[in-house]
Amino acid sequence: MAHDLYSSYMYEGVIISVRSLRGETKDFSIGIGLYQGSSLSPYLFNLVLNALINDIQRIIPNCMLFVDDIILIEESRKVINHKLEL
């Protein structure tokens, strides 16, 4: 809820374009997401990753975590897929 309020003010009236080797895009407006380098980015990353990890560990308790990688350990890929689809 607080994120929605913050980002709605953050993106009010913002127009951007993207520059690449092929040139620059036409201007377009944005209304969601976070600016690169936003002080909220690490907090929101941790918040979402912690919720995701808690859910996954309930389903597949054998997992290893490395920064933003999650390794799921089970008898086979088929078993992991079946558990995650439930």
C-alpha cells in the first residue's frame, strides 16, 4: 500500500525514452516499477524474495539460497514441478 502511494507520486508525469545502439525510442510515459538506484529497490527486493522463499520452503524444504538464486533439491525435476504446481 505504501509502495503504491510512493510510486504514484514518484512517476507522476514522467516521460522517458530509451537509447541503444540502434537509436532512441519515441518518448513514452511510465507509471509502475522503481527507478534504477531507488532507495526502495533493495528493500522491496528483500521483501518479495523473503515471501517467495517462505512459500517455497513450505513446499520444498530442501533448498539452498545464494543471493538471488534459489536451488531446489528433490528426487527429480518432475517432483519439483509437481510440488510447485500445487
